[in-house]
Amino acid sequence: MAKRTVKDLDVAGKRVIVRVDFNVPRKNGVITNDNRIVQALPTINYLIENKAKIVLMSHLGKIKTEEDKAKNSLNVVAERLAQLVDTKVSFCPVTRGAQLEEAIAALNESEIVVMENTRYEKGESKNDEELGKYWASLGELFVVDAFGSVHRAHASTVGIPTHLENALGFLVEKEVIMLGKAVDTPERPFVAIIGGAKVSDKIAVVDNLLEKADKVIVGGGMAYTFMKAQGLEIGKSLVEEDKVGLAKEYLAKAGDKLVLPIDNICADAFAETANIVVCDNADIPADYMGLDIGPKSIKLFEDTLAGAKTVVWNGPMGVFEMAPFAKGTLAVCTAISELPGATTVIGGGDSAAAAIQLGFAEKFSHISTGGGASLEYMEGKTLPGIAVISEK
Ligand code: AMP
């Protein structure tokens, strides 16, 4: 069964609360990338065209102190949104009370009010029952379009839809379709590539993908924990000691399904100016660290990818932010993007940033907008903000 989408709702004249992900990067209070606002526009424009009274809610940054509040007001986002849509956008500087209620009551059809940062409320991240109920009372319908937040059971993602007729927005619908197509019903061969540095965040993903994919390539900083588990000396390379045991387990059950690098670009410091050697896994010098996959590994990964009809990728193959260690990530990015007729999905986070930085944004079937959410999806976990939405 499929989840209801915004098209299944009768929105005309109704107060529709939309949980969006407007957690945009900023520098000195100025938005440096408005992609998250742009990504929410299909749903917002649909609601404008269909005469809804639109209440937008989002978090922005982390709020611990009063100072954090001043730094993370959604005011700037409302101003940017006003430049992108053809309707009146007002900003309400509070998250509860008469001022908010009056701003919503004053909405005409097709107009928007952006509520202040949901995290101004302490109960937001605790999914406080009273808060979810209160926010729900402000609307008649609820739409979730914040893919980056659906892996969190918060008052604005789970509390509100518990009390209101609800549906997915277009962005979340697209994410669910693309990730589902890739991970749950893949056209085979299905190759998954996991890299990056956060072994503890991703090791469960490797486990789940070993069940689902035909090949699982592990590269980047992740790979050294596996190499250590193989009994190799990895010098000063990144390792999560407490995950070596799990890595051993996966190696034993995966057989030739798990593909690891066979050579490395190693450096004597974590710096562009470091001394660099290229060496096989068995030859990593004690005072060097592996910062990228080597040329033989690139060839091995390209061969493993050849003919794939579905590819899911999360995590760079090396420290791509520094030119001497970007080759592996660039090569994998190129190889994936050139696969004929394949469904290719990047699971957000740093690999999405790498693909965009390297100029590949248009060459993938889908680049997920939610790093954590797409990882949890790939891990096989239920995403609470989607689970709570009604089936058609
Ligand atoms: P993640 O957030 O887990 O996707 O990790 C992304 C980060 O991993 C990037 O900032 C990379 O620079 C870093 N990374 C990739 N390969 C390595 C490596 N071999 N050693 C240290 N850091 C790495």
C-alpha cells in the first residue's frame, strides 16, 4: 500500500500545516544555500494554486541557549521564501499563543505564514504530547515535506500528524519512491557503496545492504576498520576499535559480496602538503594514514560497478575536500554516473556534497535531501515521520 500524498487531500480553504526542512546553512545571518527552500516549492506552490491557507513549520539549527534562539530565527528563511513564491508570506515570531493563533486566523486562501523555529519549544525534540496536540489544533490538515527530519519522532513530525488528517508532500514522496525503488525493489545487479568516516553510524547500513545488494563496496575511512578486522596493519589510518569485532562478523558472512580497497593513497599527516605514498593494503607504513583509495582499488570498484542496474552510494572514498585525496571519490562518481540505464541514488550527506562539488548533480537519478534519514532507510529502520502518515 502507498501513503497518501498531498493530492489526496481536499485543501481548498483549509488551514494546512506543512512540516518543511528549512534548516539552511547560513554565514553571518545570510543564507548561503537555499536548496532546501527550493526543494519544498513544488508542495508549497501546489497548496498556493489549490487555495490552501498555508502554515509552514521547520527547525533551524540547534537551540540550547537564548543566544541560539536569536541566531536561529526563521525570519531570514521567510524573507527568502517571499522572493520565491507568488503570494503573501508573513512571519510569526512566536511558536504558541494569541499572536500565532491570530496570524493563522488572518490567513486568506493561498497565503503563507511561517512560524518561528519549532526548536524554540523544548518539547519539540521530546515529542511532547501537549505541544503536538496544540500545534495540531492550529490546522485542519497536515503535510510532511521535511525528508531530512522524518527519522526523528518530534512533536512537529509525529505529534501533529497523530491528531490531524495527513499526507506526504511531493519531496518526501519522491524520496520514498526513489529510495524504495533502489533499496527494496532494485533492478539487479544492485551494487551499494558505503564510504566516509562515521563507521558507527554506517556499520548497520553495511549489514542491511549485505542482505539486499549483490555487491557492497566499502571505501573511505570506513574501510580501515574492516582491514584491521582482516588482521592488517593500517598505520595511523582512521579506525573505530569497538567496531572491529562487528566488521569481522560481516567479513565472515559476506564472502565475496563485500568488496574492500586493495591499495591506498597514504599520507604522513592529515594535510594537502603531507608526504604521500601509494601502497597495497599489506604495506601501509606505521606512521602513515590512508586518506584515499589507490589506483588498483579504483579499477576494482569500476569493474564491480560495471553492468549494475541499481547503485546506492553514501560516503566519499577519501578525504575529497583535499585535492590529493579526491581522485577515488571522483572516479567512483564518474563510474556511477556513466552506467547506462541504471537507477543511481546518492544517500545525502557528504557524498551528495561531493557529487555536487565535483559537478555531477544532474547525472544521478536522485540525490537524497536527508543524510540521516536516507541512512536509516538504508539500514532498514522505520522512519517515524513517514510511518505515522496514513495509507491511501
Ligand atoms: P561521513 O560523514 O561518514 O560520510 O564522512 C565524510 C567524511 O569522511 C569526509 O569529510 C571525508 O573527508 C572523510 N573521509 C573519507 N575518507 C577518509 C579517510 N580515509 N580518512 C579520514 N577521513 C576520511
